[in-house]
Amino acid sequence: MKPLVAVALLYATTKYCTGAHLGSDTDGSFVSPNQHYAVIITPTVMPGSSAVSLRVIDVRKQSVLFYSHAGGRGIDVLWSPSSDEVAINSYEANSGDFANIFRTTGKSPTRVRKPAYHATERKLLTKHPEFHELERWSFFAKSWRGKHTLEMIMRGRFYTPRPRHSLETFAFEWTVRFRDRDKFDILKEVPMAY
């Protein structure tokens, strides 16, 4: 991806996101609204790497609930108003932009991983028969709309059916309710400009 295009996409993404944004070359912590949890981000020590270590911690118990890595051009952290969920956008350059959702409450904390590529691709191809084949797509959180429910941006490129077979772009604002790993329901879909 050309550097200017990458910067423009990153600007557009952070413009739409309601969370705190952090570049991959800095560290920081983002405390939940009830101040019981925090996301702590630190750059990795590998030379030339843009990856960061990401921890979701329980501040009261001084314990790590989740540990993960993210990479690329930056991270957004969006705490739910009730502090029981946090969405973390990871802008990972050519591998696409994805959201991970961490749940801090329940029998045990859970992580809803980024939607599986094939499952999401099937949803899009079924819902939009004009999409013959997806070339690349990104999926990231914009703002919380309720328990397990996020407003998200889904955008990418698709090929039209033959004989025309041209490469086109698409973008939607989705209202998504997450269930278990890789499972979600699209409650609302609104087309938007890429």
C-alpha cells in the first residue's frame, strides 16, 4: 500500500472512531469508565517492529485478564459505558484492520476474536450477490450501542461478476451484536462512502 493512501485511510478511520487512538510507536493506558479495568499498551522491543504488547488488566486485583499482540499503524481503545467490554481496533497494514472485543465480566473473562475471514466473507457474499469475490476488507469498531452491540465500519474491495470483472470498493456502517467467538449478527447495515 502506498504511504499516502495508508495515512489517508488511518485518518479516515480515527475520524470515525469514538475511542482513544494510540500510534504503534508510543505506549499508554486506557482506564475503563468505572476505573476497575485498564488496557495497557507498550511497544515491543524487537528492532524494526511496529508491534505492541497489549494487556487488559483488573486494576483492583492487579491481575492480567488478557495478553495479546497487535501491530501496524496504531490502535484504538473503546470502552463500553458499563466497563464490561472493550473493543480494540488494530490497524495492521496489508493484513487489514480488525477489531477484538474483550469481555471483563461473567464466569470468566472472554475474548471475542476478530471475525473469521471466511465467515465474514460468506455473510457479505450472501447478502450482496453483486460481490463476486472479495479482494480485501477491513472491519473496525466505531462506537458502543449497547451490551455486546457495536457500531462498526466494514469496508473493502470486491470483483464484479464476469464478463466485466472489475474491482470496486464498498463501505457499510454496521450495527453488530457479538455472540461467541467469531459469531455476530448484523442488526443494521447502512451504505456509506468509502
